[in-house]
Amino acid sequence: MPKMEWKRVVYHVAVVVAALGMFLPLLYGAVPLVRELLGSNPLLKSLAVIALGWLTAYFTFEERGEKVTAS
């Protein structure tokens, strides 16, 4: 794996984790394992997962050097 390839992997994983964090309060009522993991206040813990996921994605994002022109 090239040196900078790990950042793309971390970025993609962080985006998926943040997206799943949005659905944790919904899963809280249906999945007993999620109830055990989140405890008594699922909203705050879900917001923390979302924030950590997006912050990680923000700091690991790299633009590619490709320039797109209209010509």
C-alpha cells in the first residue's frame, strides 16, 4: 500500500462511521446490542459518534491533483 493510501482508507471508514452514527437512535429501539452499547442516553452518544467520524474524515481528506477544465 502506498504511503498516502492509508489516509483514503481512514477517510472512507470515518464517513461510514459518521453515517451509521446518524441511525444509532433508530437502531436503539430495535437492536438489543445497540441498547447495551449506548446505555441510557443514546442521543448524546450518537452525536459524539457523528462528530468524531466527521472530524476524522475532515482531517484525513485529501484532494486529488487532477484538474478539470472546460476546454
